[in-house]
Amino acid sequence: MSSGVWVVIGLLIAANALYVAAEFGAVGVRRSRVRRMSDDGNLLAQRLLPYVETPAALDRYVGASQIGITLSSLMLGAYAQAFVTIPVAPLVAQWFGLSTTAALTTTTVVVLVALTSVQVIIGELVPKALALQYPTEIALATVLPMELSLRIYRPFLALLNGAASLALRLVGAGDQGHRHLHSPEEIDLLISESRDGGLLEPEEQQRLRRALRLGLRTSRDLMVPLDRITMLRLDAPWDEVVRTVAASPYSRLPVYHGAPEVVVGILRVKDLVDRYVVEGPLPLDRLMRPVVFVQDSLAADRVVTQLREKRVHSAIVTGAAGRAVGLITIQDVLGELLGTRTAAPAGAGASA
């Protein structure tokens, strides 16, 4: 066998390695870093950015990688069969005294196992490890050959992606495409590594970790229980309302009807004072404002979203039966985020 045969085999294994590295690099690279490099004038980042910014483009990019991996593997097997197995089989028959058929079979198995081992190690495991360790560098280094592959494989990509989407729909699975997603554990690890590398101060790391875990806390975890809240009866006489408001340091007090679990509104102390100056004593149903309710299972970060959308500072937390179980304020959530939250005192309400 000439040296040219081994050169072709080496090129096919290198092509497989390139496609593996390109796939894992594109999926693992951080879009924000590529975007920043593109804005700084990096030409390779400018070419890579369109492929990693949208799931559909990334699907095509990964699809081209997978086509390249499949073709290089098939071509390697066919080429080895024609230019390695067949020439070597007569030598094996001569050396070991085997029949032509037995020698051909033995040579085929040996060559297949040997090339597969080399391809798995050099063509898959090594480039995969490098791409996972250096995703940005690998993704940038492979973008130009991948652009050429995308143009060559374009007809096949449309057909294969369409067939894959149809197969997913037939089994009842949605076609979500490739996305750059990280689990909370992975993000926590990235934050820890950033601190160890000197990019974050310990206090900054703690704040980021609290923000990350905020979504794991529910409104029930952060609320003030109902039995520790200063509340007003809807039919309470004026003198009782004034005494309760005067004794409370809070500016918003829940109003209930019949039982404390049936909250019907929120009284703002400012409203009470302003209306009293103009109109004198008024019943609570004319002073209170509508109340916002949130489920006790709602994630704390979603509580902030709802309070912001409703333009309120507090909400009543309800249980499975729809009855009030506590009160949560935006200060409770921010206190958890900043690490300044403490146990609420007895008689808690909603502050300004």
C-alpha cells in the first residue's frame, strides 16, 4: 500500500474530528461572548453569530455536522475495505495458511476494529473533549469549513430536518430545536468558577447564587403567616379601625370578611387619612382597595413579576382551597435576594 492510502484515511478521520468539534463547539459556546466578540470586530465571530443566535439556524448547523460525521465514517469504511482489506487479505492468507474467504473475513474484522478504535479516539473523543473545554475557540476555528458544508449539504438538510420533525410529531414530541440551556446546577458551578478565577468577589457570588435559587423558593416559603398579620374586620367600627391603624407600624393592612381566611381588600393608611380629612369617618368597604392573590406554590421570582404587572407592593397568598394563608410583599422577596430578610415580627403587615 502506498503512503497516499494512509493520507486519505488520515484526512477522513480528521474530517470526522472537525465535524464533531464543530457540533459540540456550536452547542456549547456562549452566545453573549460571541456577540461581544462580533461587536468588537472579530470576523469569525461575525460569521458564527447568525448560526448560534436562533434555534432554527443552529439546527441546520448541527445537522450539517451530523451529515459530515456520517459521510466521513461511511467513506472511511468503504475506502479501507477497498484499499486496505483487499490488498492485505492475500498476505494474511499466505502468512497464516488461511483460505481466501477466511483471510478476507479476518482482515475485514481486524481492519474494521482497528480503524473504528482510532476514529473513536482521534475522530470523536478528543475533539469532543476539546470542544467542551474550549467551546468558543473551537466554534470559531470550525465556522469556515462548516459554512462550506452548509452550502454543500443544503438540499439534504431540508429533507432530513423535515423527516425528523415529522417523526417527532408522530411520536407526540415537540420539535424544540437546539438551544443553549444550562441547568441551575451548571450555572451555580459557573458562578463558583468565576469566583475562584477572581472574576467575582465572594459577596457578588453569594448574591448571584441567591438570585439563582430564588426561583426554587415559593411564596409560601417567603410569606408572613396569616396568624402573624395585623388585619381589620370589614364591619369593624370606626374607633376600632383607628386604634388598630394607630397601633400598627405598617401602611397597608388586609381587610377580611367573616373569617381571616376570607380577605376582601387592602386598606392603605394614607387613603384612610386623606378620605377622613375630606369626608369624615367612612366604612371600610369604601376605603379599601382591591387585593391581589397569588398561589402558595408560585415561585418567588414569578411573585415579583405579578406584583410589578399589577403595580402593587403586596399580595395575599392563598392555599389549595383558595383561602388566605399569608401575606407576601415585594420587600420579602428582595430581602431574600439580598440576604437581609429576617423573621417577621408578630402583627406584621405590609409596609410602604
